Amino acid sequence: MRSILFDLDNTLIHRDKSISHYSEEFVRFYKRLFNRPVDSSWIASKIIEVDDGGYGGHERRCQMLSELAMWRDVPSRQQLLDHWFAWFPSHPIPMSGMIHTLSKLKSIGFKLGIVSNGKSEVQRTKLSALGIISLFDCIVVSGDIGVKKPSPEIFMLALDKLACEPQGAIFVGDHPQNDYIASLNVGMTPIWLSGFREWPEGTEPPIQVVDGLESILEVVQNLTNHTRDIKIETE
């Protein structure tokens, strides 16, 4: 194993916590347009309900927000969309242990990559806000290339950039189909980050499962013990 690639939302970024953070800004920004006091945690629960871990779509979120019975003056859906893009991508909340995990993997010689679905500007703004771009040897975003997960092409493009064969790479992500199964199908070793999505019934269960980023260090040590002598210490 010589390369480790990551999904972004709900893998390196805690999306629900980021939404909760955004909801505080949403209430502050739109407070003058409300017809009553609005709690940011209530707004967060409404957004998370339709967000589906980033797969719910912007139109669905904007429609839901515009239809809530809290408005004295209702913003247009375009205004709601513009506010989201102006604030949300630049204020992501990282997963616990993100910096430690990435820095440790980098320090022991792994090449690191990201394969993410989404608009290029949005996903790269998140990475810039997290301050981790310099840790990665390749960043592949579906918006740049017109191909998205679970298509094998997006994984193979990242592997080409890393000059790494699939069997020499690990992929970490939260989505059973788009991350775990898709990377397995191209010959990579997948690690499923649990806790965000249910594993689909009738699908062969994952072999490598973690419930947090720092747990990846132990899994990687176990995987690489068969190929090279690496000592990974958790802190």
C-alpha cells in the first residue's frame, strides 16, 4: 500500500456539524425577515432532514426553507441559494482527528488524494478553509472532469495522478455504493466510515469498517503489516 484516497463530505468534513454552524449564520442573517424568534438548532434539523448527506440537492433545501412558516418577508430561492454558497463552503467543520490522521499518514510516506463529487469551486473552497490542501498529492473533483462517483473513471484518474495501481491504494469514505463498493470494484482496498449511512440490506458487508478518522491508523497498520514494516502510533 502506498496511497490513501479520501472522500470529502462526511469523511474529512462533518457535514451535519457544518450545517449546524451554517444555521447559526442563517438565523443571524435573516433574523429581520422572521415573524417570530427562530432557533438555529431547529433550522439545522430541517436542513439536515432534506440534505441527505449532501445528496438531497440545493433546490430541495431552498424550497423547504422558503416554505417554513416563520417568514414575514420570504427570500427568493435564488437568494437562499446565494447565501448558502457565500457562507457554507468556507466554514466547514472538520472530522475529529482530521489533521492528526492526515499528518501521520503523510509523515510515514503515504501519498494522499481526494476523490469527491460536487462543484469544483465549492469543494476546493472547503479544502482551503480546512487548511489541508498542501497535504494532498492529488485532488479530483467531479465538477472538474464531468464524471462522478461511483463511475470507475474518476477513481482511475486519481490513481493515474498518483502513479499508483489500484491494488496499492486504500479508499476511505462514508457512502456504501459511491465510496466503498465503487472503489472495491476498481481493485482498491476500501475502508467504510460508518455512522452516516446505513449499509444496504442484501449487500455483502464491508470488511474494513471504522467509526472515526483516527481509527484508520490502526486499520492501515494492519493492512500494511503484510507488505512493509510500518509502525503507526496513535496519540
